Amino acid sequence: MFLPYLLAWLAVLAVFAMLALVGGQPAAVAAVLGSAALWMAEAKTGSAALLAPKAVLITALVAFQASEPLAVIAGLALIAGALADIVMQPLTVPILLSKNLKVSAKAPLRAPFTDCGLLSVILLAAVSFGLPQYVFAAVALLSHALAAAIAFRRINHAYSHLAPKAIKQALEAHAPRFLLYFSSNENSSYQLSMWIPYLERTGARYALIVREEELFKPAEKATTAPILLARTQRSLEYAVPSTVRAVFYVNNSPLNASGIRFAQLEHVQLGHGDSEKPSSYDKAFAMFDQIFVAGQAGVDRFARNSVQIPAEKFRIVGRPQLEELEVNGPDAPAEHTVLYAPTWRGGMNDMSFGSLAIGAQLVS
């Protein structure tokens, strides 16, 4: 994900270098190539963050064409369009998106004003090759009028109840019995995929709710069940159909509290591993109706760390992910095979420890 952003800013720097060192037609060519690089980078990442280098590039090209009054006016309009996209971006996000359902809200165009502006940038550079200015002006005005119409339609669509209501109706028709709720980042998607096969063995229909857009693709790879992207609390209102009886969680994300507020449902914390890290005895576990743990040690860990949770909330379910391990019975030979499974290093300072450094000593 980092590479497209790096290439985008390198494209901007290349244009500035051409403007400063060469100017003229070579700089115009560099501007066109830089514009194309930015457009492809944004298409790959789907991120509004690339609006910033776009705006910088447009500013540079306006400075390059500063001797042409009409180009300056049109260029200023391009800058205004880029700023409008940055301000407008949060407004064009549909309140609910879905996959694996028969109906879905359309994803918004990321930056209609700036994308139209890139077309104008190419024409602006082409002025250096003799393109009449009135052609540039006409295309710039028409493209930005189109961008305004697109932006208005997207904002209206995003804030319309029609799309979310259609998704809610499709969910009701699917009739899931439980929801799997996940909030994290793409690097933590293993927390989700490790539980899906076992939840699917129940045979009950379910739907998956993710709170971050970057989780959409990992979720698609993990399940064919309906996937809902609910960025806001408002969108969650549409993502919980009447047929649902329980919600399962696999971590202690702060956004879990948004799901807990549906008091009519049973909220179950599955967790994603066992260790002596603070994440395994977090006080946030107390807000769930049931806490599934691998064994008695998982229960005792809370009390040992002064986290008081009623005993009736715990359910010992074992560790399903270890089902394929063969355990030697009483007639096994004297030699045994030992499984050593060190905990991962944590993502925060208070969880960044593990036994791997002394693994050989432990095994011996």
C-alpha cells in the first residue's frame, strides 16, 4: 500500500524538477506523465490521500503556464476543484456498502473534480504545443460542470435511505442467525479467518460486519457470506436484521462498543489466542455476555491480574484450531513430540514481548 503513495510523490517531484531545470515542452510531457501516474496510483489504492499530490501537481502546472491569463484562471479553478474534493470526500461515502448480497450501494467516485482536473491538466500542458486556449477553456468548464453533477448525485446517494434500506431488506431475506463483527486493520485479518471455518460448521446462516474499508478484500477471501462495511454507528442500524440472535467478536477493538449497544442480542467474545499479554485479560472482556476461553487457565488469568468478571460469563470451549494435532495416548512410546508455540510480538509496547528469545531453553 505504501508504494503507490511513494510513486505519486515522486511523480510530483519529477514534474517540479522538469519545470525548474528544463521548462517548455519537456516539462509539459513530464506533467502529462505525472498526471497519469497519479491517476493510476489512486485507482490502485482507492484512497483520497492522493488528492494532496494531485493538488500540488496542478499548482505547479498553473505556475508553469502563468504567462497565459486564461490558463491562470482555469488553473485556479482546478486548484479549487482539488480542494473541493478534499472537503467533499467524507460526504460522498455511502453509509452502508455490501458484498455477496443481491443489492449493493455503489462506491463513490473518489475525486470527480480532481479527475476532471487531470484531463484539463493534460490540455493545459498541450497549450505549449499550440492547442488553442478556447479549446482548453471549453473542456475545463464542461468537465468541471460534469464533476459538479457527479458530486451532487453521489452526495445525494450517500445520504439517501434508499440504498441502506435495500441492503437491509436483502439481509432480512438472507435471514442470518448471527453476525461476525470485526474491526481492525488488514494485517490483523488472520483474527477473522481463524474462526470463520468453525462458525460455518454450525450450519447457521450468518453475515460479516467490518468497520474499515481495508478489511473488505481479506473478508471476501475468507467467506462467501454477506459482508457489510459499516463505517458509522448510523450504518450499523441497517446492518442488524431482525433474525439475528447473537454477535461474535474476535478481538477487543474500541469499535466493539458500537456493536454491544444492541442490547437485545447475545454478545460473545471469541478472542484470537492465549498468552500472558494484557490483551488476554483486558477489562473490556467484561462488557460481553459470554467469553469463550480455551481452558481454566484462560479463566484464572483474569482474577490473577485483578480483573473481576463473573464466573458465569466464561465458557470453556477448547482451542478448535488445534483439532488436527495428534496427542499421544497412554500406550505411546517413551519419546514424545512437544509442540512449542511462542506468542507473537504485540503491536503495542505493553504487549511487545514473547518467549521466542528463550525458546531453546524452554524446549530443552
